[in-house]
Amino acid sequence: MTGTQEFERVLDGSDKSVASFEHQDVSLIKRAQHFLHSTPAAVPLIVLVLAIIIFGATIGGRFFSSYTLTLILQQIAIVGILGAAQTLVILTAGIDLSIGVIMVISAVIMGNVAITYGIPTPIAVIGGLLVGGLCGLLNGFLVAYMKLPPFIVTLGTWNIVMATNFIYSANETIRDTDVDEQAPLLHLFAMSFKAGTAVLTLGVIAMVLLVLVLWYVLNHTAWGRHVYAVGDDPEAAKLSGIQTKKVLLTVYTISGVIAAFAAWVSIGRNGSISPSSAVTDYNLQAITATVIGGISLFGGRGSILGTLFGAMIVGVVSMGLNMLGADPQWKVLLTGVLIIAAVAIDQWIRKVSV
């Protein structure tokens, strides 16, 4: 009892101050850095709003018309869908250079199966989606299981798929009228409807719905969290029990299926089915939308909503310069500036201490 009383007397005489840390005011720049780190879609959204304001002030009321704004959405529908597919791959710290030609060969398969072979259009569409999925599966297998660099793998499959596309199709274009007469379902996403004074196509609706579904999956499912974890640190993800190979395989496969879906939308947008569109820079357009949209090329960071904003930024800049009668090369120049600025901002944001 006496020992306890002596102990209590010692405690009563001890220092009762608590350890404290010197408070440091966080600068406005640091706060902005933290905000942008936690909200990756904020930068492209701010740039998009500024671009709309600048072109609107320069051009006037014509730019803010519902016709102009909905036309921009129609023009970016294909790139927006391809950008969504590219986003999944880049989030895993990879890249898919074959995504554009996968779209083209899927469209060629759909058209030939439905029109040349006379097979029911729904089966033709499913066949095109399967081809896209198989191309993505091949990419995923080589990256995940053969441990080959994504850049090299997809550069190789880009050439393989493009050559296969020309050999299979004999570079013959399927005309718009033939599609209308024999397989009108392929023009499904060309259908339009009015929403007030705006005219929207099913292709635009499909793009928006796809992005929203992928946003939910990436942010509210275990698979989505695994995608971010694999991109951020694959070794740590593997040690935490995530099956990184399966995640990579599914990401590339889904990316291929989305590219094939973009093929269906592109048929509605373009009317005809041309194998020669494989030489179009769809790959670069999709990567551009993704990078400008704030998706980190180092993987593990970014929001798919930012990709949609990135595609819209390119669309707004393109439309604004066309309405101003500017040289088309200005669009190329400004796009290059935006890409470099987006990567620089991403590097700056990544330095934030979390």
C-alpha cells in the first residue's frame, strides 16, 4: 500500500505536458496540390470550362448554341469510347497501341459477316465483339504471363492486326447503302433524337453510359481497386493477395471488347465500313484524350471521367478553331501543348505527400 502511495506521489510531481508539434500553415499552392491529387478529374474539367469560355467569348453566341455543343459530342463519341478502353490499360501502367486497329478489324468482321456472308446481324455484332476480345486477350496474355513490355507487345499486335485486316478484307469498302439495306442494325448508333433544342445520337449516349459504368466499377468494386493497386505498385499488390496476372488479362480483354464496341458505334457514325481507316490515328487520339484527361502514364492514378473531359477538350478546341477559320495545324500545335502540360502537371501532383 505504501509503495503505491509513493508511486502516486512521484506521478503527481511529474511533468504533465503533452508532446505537441509546431503548427505550420499550409500554403495555397500546397492545398491546391492536395486537392488535385485527391480529385484527378478536376484539372481537365477546369481546362474544359476555360476552353469553352475563351472560344465562347471569341466566337460569340454561335459557339454556345445547342447544335454546336451536341455536334462536338457526336464528333468525340468514337474517341471517347476508345479513350475509356485506353484508360483501363494505362491505369495498370501499360499502354495499348493496337486499340485503333482492333476497332477497325472488328468493324470489318461485323460488316462482312452480315453483308458478304448474309448471316443475321446480331450474330455479326457478337462476332465482331469476340474478335476484339480475342485481340485484347492476346495482348493481356503476352503482357501478364510472358512478361513482355506492353509497348512492344501492342506495337507488334498493331502491325499484325492491321495486316490481317487488309488481307482479310482485300481493302474493299462496304458501302453505306449496302449496310442500310442488308444490315440496318449496324447503323443503330446513328439514330438521333431531340432533347429540347439539342440533337443527340445513340452513339453519344452509349459513350456517356459506358464512362459512367466504368467509373462505378473502378471506384466501387474490388476489381476496380485491384486495377489501381496493380498500376500503383504491382509487387505490393501481389504481396497483398491480388492476382495481378488475372487483373492484367481481364483489363486487356475488356479493353479489346470496348474497342470492338467502338467499331459498332463508328459504323453508325461513318455509314460505310472502310478497312483503310486502320491508318487513321485513332490510337494517338485515344491516348491524347486519356493523357489530357489526367490519367497518369505511370499508372495507379486518375479518373475515367477525366478521359471524357479530355476528349471534350480536344473536341472544343477543334470546333472552336474551325469556326474561327484557323489553320488546322493550330489544332495539332495546341494538342501537343496540352499533352506536355498534362504530363507536367501530373508529375507535379505526384510529388504531394499523402
